[in-house]
Amino acid sequence: MHAQRLALLVAAAALLTVASAQGQSGNAPGQQKKLLGQGYLTAVDGHLGESETEWNLIDSRGKTIHSYGKGKAPPAKDRNGNGLQVGDQVVSECTWDNVTQQCSSLTSSDYQLLGNPLPPPASGMSQKLLILIANNPTCLPNPLDAGITIDQVRTKYFGADGTGTAQGCVARTVSDCSYGNIQMDPVNSKIDFVVPGCWNTSICEGYYTIDGFMRNAATAKGIDLTKYDRYHWIVRGWNCGWSGAAQTPGTVVWMQPWGLDTVALYQEPIHHYYRWHGYGATATSNGASVEYKDPTTFMGNGWGCPSAPELATMGWASAAVGAGNLNRDTVRAGPGFTGPFNLPATYLTGAGAYVRMRPDWLPNYYLSDGITINTVQPNRNLYFAVRVGLEADYRTAGALHDRSLNIHDVQADRDVDPLAVKMSNNRMCNFTTYAKPNTRSVLTRYQLVVYTGNFIGDKQSILPTYFCRYSASDAECPTLATPASSPKPAAPPSAVSAATSQPPAPVSCTPAAAPAATPSSAEPAASCPVSSTPAPLRRQREDQPPMTPMLPTKPPKAPKRPRGAPKPPRPPKKRPGKKHRKSPPPPPQ
């Protein structure tokens, strides 16, 4: 640790020496090299109505060291040829214009990379929010009037009673969607009015100009900024198209008063940990993916919690046993099939909640070396997860994708390891489609057939899912009825420790010949025989059994708890969403 700090100090001193020497050399009149400082590169992405990302150099608390301004992005590499990305720790300087009091240019020689910190951890967080409402109606040409009251803001963030437990308030939603990993502390947070100086309200002023005015107004009112670790500025962004914005990574959120009624209220706090928006096709996009248009998540334009690929990257969900890396070796070709994976709806838990698939059986998935993922013809990985409009996802009830297997695709070369995804690499998480229960769905682009059974479990929120790949025609894969006619599996395994057991290989089999059945009445009700190695259980629950066979009628009773096994938690009675969503263990390696 001491050696690392010493290296950082040496690097900063070296760049300072270079800056001093260059400042004494032949710069244009009124211009000189200026050391801006040591900090972290952060970005506020261009939103609707804007086209430019605004970059900033911040300290570890998100405070501005230097605002580069709109349209002034750092170069691709530093002075030593190292790549520069959002979140990097750097020493930064620039050619300074004494007339405009701004950087006139940013080149590779102005940066020295000190480190590539991992994205901020999205777990174990208790946030103390400073929420300030700008209120200066004297500003011209457009007033900075508040447009909202403190009580209205408190209700949006912490509910009418201010405890953060009301369904739909930001604190409850973020806690539930993160399975308790991110908490907002209502007791040690503060909501207040401030009177900032007037910025230029005739234009869409820069985020960091607004940030500076709000910090100065807080200090003038005697507010100690160091008591808080998140800063939410509610301001009128005249002539701006954004409803909300956030540093990525960072600690600052900007919200318009009217934006508190949009999904941006939930989306922006997540941007501190996850940069990107959700994509989806629209009725007029001719199948092309459009940013913000994922209807399943508030990271797009929906009201649900983050989607499976988003949950995976933030570490809030793990793959089902044996389903974190399905590929040509584990997804059987027709007439075989693989499954079932009994996927719980994500409102229940993040443990074992999704299937991740690399369709590397496609001829152009790899380049000729058979190893490198083809990016010339972009390839996509697939994520499968179940969404049910209850508890944290209550506002999605009745949507087309409700009570369905939701399918997303992401850029494959940036999805080698979901937990290693960098803020600089947009996987373009795209909503592909959905599959209702008891259906056989063909994903032609991926030469894949997806089967779903009927919902099982006490809350009818666990959906058995199977897969089959094909070469030329989906007719190579079984009918919907075939999985139901497969041999019955062995008895459900007893609870064993995940720390001492290895997950079994995905269940795959080649079905025996079976008479055809009407698809509307067929149900892939049973798997082929399971491995003799018992599968480890991440959590034995009353409402979420381990991967067990489906039955054509009602779900089986939970097996008796083995002697010495931990007692399963009881679902809470008053607020099932708050305590029901627990943090999952790390995804299987």
C-alpha cells in the first residue's frame, strides 16, 4: 500500500515538473500549461435534448476539481500511451487560456494515468443524502423558482412518513431492487431550500456549473457538505432536455422538479454504479435498438427493477446452478434439450435468478481462430430471467412482459465476465422479447428454441425453462410436449453446503419418442434424470424450492428440513418486498 502511494506521488510530481517546464516554454500569448490536479475522470452522459457528454475531474467524494466543459473529452490515451477511460485515476493538466479562464485544448501530453479503479461497489452501501432545492425566483431571463415543496420531495424520496418504507418511494425501491445492498438513510439525510446565485438560464447550463452554484449556496447557509455522501440537486434546468442526470461514477445527481415524476428518479442513483441505459426496439425503429426504450426496467423507460444483465453486472443477482455460461457444449442440439432451470421471478430473489448464454454454435460467433469473439459482425449473448409484477416490480403488473420469461441480449465481446464489465464499455443491454408460460418460442437469429412450463411455487412465481439449439430448422428440436414426456427425475436433493459441493453440469437429455400433444395443453413438466451429485442450495426457502421437477398439477411440498440445517426465513407479513429481497451470493465461477 505504501509503495503504491509512493508511486502515485512520484507520478504526480513528475507531471508537475513537466507542466512547470512547459509553462515556461513557447506557449501562445496568454496561454500556459496549468496543473489541474489529481483525481478521477467522471462523465455525465448526454441525455435527451443533448448530444455531448460532459467530463469532469473529481475527488473521491465527487467534488469538482476541474470541469472540462461540454464537448471537451479527454484524449483516448495518456502521455505514455495508456488508454484513458471513465473512472480512471489521473494527474491532469491543460493548456490554459488566461482570457477565457478555460482549457483551450486537451491532448495526450496533458494526462498521466495513475490507476484503473474497479467500478464502485454496489453492495453494503448506506447513503446519507443531501437533497437541496434551488429557489431563486429573481434570476433572469428565467427564474430559478423551486416549483416543489420540501414535503413533496420528502414523499418522493422517503414516503409521507419519512421512514423510507413506503412502497414506490426512492429509498424503498432502490433497497428492494438491490436486495438490500443499497440503503438510503432517512435519519441522517437532509432536505432543504437554498438560494443559489443565478447561472445563465437563457441556455442549458452545464451540470458542473450548476453543481458549483449549489455547493456555494449550501455553504452560505451553513450546511456542512462533509456530513453527506450523496448530493441531489433539484433545479430548474431551463432549455435542457434532461429530466435527471448523474455522475458515473460519482456522488452527484441533478433532477428537474418535474423529473421526480419520471423513472429518472430511480435511474439516476443507480448510475453511480452502472453507467448505461436500457435499449429496445420501437414500432418505428425497424428492429433497431433505441436507447432508453427497454420497457422492462427503469434503466430504460419502464417501471421495473434493473434487468438480468444489469443485476448481474452490479452483483445483485447470480445465475441458476450451471447456467452462468451456457454454450455449444452445454445446450443440447435437437432433438435433445437442456433443462429445466427453475427460475424465480426477480422480485423474489437474486439468487439463481437468471440464465446467461453464449450462442457460440453460430457460425460467425468467433473469428477463424475459434477463440476471438467476432466484432465485425457483432454477436450477442443472451440473458433469461422471469419478471412478475409484484412487490418491487408492482408497477409492471399487467404489462406485456409481466408474468413472463424476459429475454435480453448484450454485446458479446464486452460480456466475457458480467462482473468485470467496465463503465467505459457499453454492452447495449437490449430487450429482445418475452415468452409467456407454457410456450415454445423460436429465436431464429440465435438458432435457439426456448420452452417454458407453467408457474410453480407458493406464489406461482417460479418458471421452469428449457433450451434446444438447431442447425437449419427449429423442427430439429422437440415439440412443447416432449420435455413433459421425459423420464421423471430423482427425488429432490437435500440441502447441502455450497461451500463444499460443486454445481452439477446442466441437465441435458435426448428425449425418447413421444406422441404429439396439443401445444395449448402441453406443459414441459419434468426434466430428464438429474446428476447423482446433489446440487448446492444457495438458500432454502419456503416459497423458492431448489431446482426440482415440475408436476402437471400443483407444486410438490417442500422437503423436510434436514437435521442441523438452518431454519428457512419466514416471509414478512407487513412489507414482503423490504425483507424478502435478500442479497444473493456471488455468481458461480
